[in-house]
Amino acid sequence: MERVSTAMTNNDLQYRLRSQENALYRMRSQITSRQQLSRLRDDPIAAGHLVRYDSYLTRINGFEENAKKLTDKFSVAEGYLTESVNVMHRIRELAVTGANGTFTPDDLKTMAVEVNELLKELVQNANAVGPDGSLLFAGTRAKGAAFEAEMGDVPHAAEPMITAVRYQGNIEGNKIEIDETHFMDVNSAGNRIFWAEPQRLYSERDGRAYQAPADGSIAVDGVEIPIKTGDNIYAVAAKINDSGAAVRASIDPVIQGLNLETTDSRQLWLEDNQGSTLFDLGVIKDSAQRPPYNIGDGARTAGASLFDSVISLRDALLSGDQEAIGGKVLGVLDQGFENLTRRMAETGSAYERAALNAERNSVTAYNTTAMITREGVLDDAGFAKAYTDMKMMEYAREATMSVAAKLYSSTLLNYIR
């Protein structure tokens, strides 16, 4: 049995009024914000879809932003590489002109002056800075200079000139996510872009007696290679060849030392990560010395950079050595020109891929926004229905207030009479 008290009618009326006010508030909030869901429990299935769509849209926007930044970097880098190709084209023209044998030594010296200025322009391009303020051709090194030019006296020159250009960056790259589980490898190592010949290393140390005393690892062109206890020089060479690094190893048939050669135009990058395998084989100095200028004192290297080839041309023009210009110098210039053109094409291809990903992610973001709108935003039909429901709630509340006024029509004035 339910006991009916004096306050029960009033409490029930107050409860119903508050429920109506709460429902009316939520409906007005839905209309003003045009959001279908004010609370997750209003429609759990739609709320679940909406959360996933929002998360996906955030990721897509991030991928699009990454791709756009890559296009900016590749666009600027391609511009500098294009300028460098034009510089090399002019340098090659001067080399061909200087090798035909019809010019006097003074004419050749005049050409050397232009070549020296073009060399400075080439170094300037190699030290270019991108739109984010970081170096374009120094791997992951952001500040400083990618290449350092060393000045010195040059025979037949009246003033100090560039005698060597040394790489100061690294060969590390970044993996930038441009789609779900898809990354672009961004590696802009300058000692691969501005290089002319494959580099070769010849160790002068007999390695037939070598055996690894303990487990360790070496790094060849950025690829880590494990070394096991007891590995000999033949096992080390085989592991380098099977590692996928752009370096081929062989055993010298006479000296029985370890020889290394890059598979394309780039500088050797060798490290002892754990242990001293390469040091023991006479390939590099101790691990305190960092690459690329850590080659062992007893090892011989060959393979010029793009800057070395231009310096050789300038020096040959200054000395009037037309035979060298038309022979080895021109051949190395052609190799450097070909490598630079290939690297420029790779940069252009990377730009196109990044641009395509940015465009696709933009379209995907638009479609995802439409999904979010469908699940969580009132369309025209939904807005009309919500507005009609709000008006019905307002009428119901007014009716409730009218009934309450009639139930409690007595006031203090009734007792004054």
C-alpha cells in the first residue's frame, strides 16, 4: 500500500517539471550546437562511430601535414640541385673547351678563374638551408655546414683557393609517416648527392689470421652487420655482401686484405659499433674516430667527390695540362654530372609521391568529415524534427505549469480576507 502524504503531490509535480526542463534544455542545446549527441548514452552505436571517425580524421590531418612539409623540403632541394646541374653543365663546357688544344696558357688560366667561382657556387648550393631552417644535404644534421671548404695555396694561382671540401654531415635519414603504416624514407646525405665516383678502399693488412675474439657488430653504409665469435675475414666479407648495404667486399688476392667498394657514387661510411673488427683488419682507425674520415692509416682509398673533380679541372687549367683535362678529369666530371642528375631525379620523384599523398589525404579528410557530419551533426531534416520536438516540449511544459497553477491556486491573500 502506498501512503499518500501532503507533500507527495508537490514533490511529484516538481520532479516532472525538472524532467521536462532538462529534456527541453538538451533539445535547445542540440539545436544551437547542431550536434545530434549531447551525451554518449543518447546513441551508443553512433557515438562509437563518431569517436573512431574523429580519431581517424586527426591522423589523416597529421599525414597530410607531414606530406605537405615534405613537398616543401623536396621542392626547395630540387631547386638547389637544378642550379647545381646547371653549374656542372657550364663546368663541363669549360672542360671540353679547355681540352681542344687551341687555347694559350693564359686563356686556360682565365677559364680557371670562372671554374673557381663555379666551385664556390657549388659549395654554396651544397650548404643550402631548407624552409624549416635545417640543412638540406647533411643527413639529419640540422645546424652548421654540410660541407667545409679548406683554403690553401694552389700552384699558378695568385690567391688562396679551395683545395678540399670535406663532408660534415651524416648518412642518417628519417622515416616520415604519410599514411597508415606507410612511411617515406627521407635521406639527404650530401656525400651521396655530391659525389662523382664509387669509392674504393684497399686494406694493406693481411687478414688471413684474423678471428673475431667475441660477438660484436660493424656498420657499413649505415647498415648494422653482426659479427660472431670466430668469424674470419672471409665470413666478414660474406656478411657485408649479404647485408644489403651499397658496398661490395672482396679479399685482395695478393695482400689478402679486405677491399671495399661502393656500388654507386657515394662515400664509404664505416664504423665499429661493438668490438674492433674493422680496426683489426686495418680498414679504419679506432672507434674514437668518427666516419667518414676515419680510414686506417695503412689503407688506400680512391674515388673522387664532385668537388674533387672540379678542383682537379681548375688546377689542370691553371697548369695548362690539356691532356689531363681531356682525359681523366673530363671522365670524372661526367660521372659526377650523371650522379647529380640521378639524385635530382630521385628528389623530384619523392616530391611527386609526397604531393600525391597530400592530395589523397586531403580528399580522405573531406570524406571523413562528411561521415562525422552524418553521425553527429544535424542535417536539415534532423534540424526540422528537433525544432518541432522542442516546440512540443515547450507546449507540454506550459500545460504542466497551467495545471500546477490550478492545483495550487490558493495564496496568502486568500487568508487575509
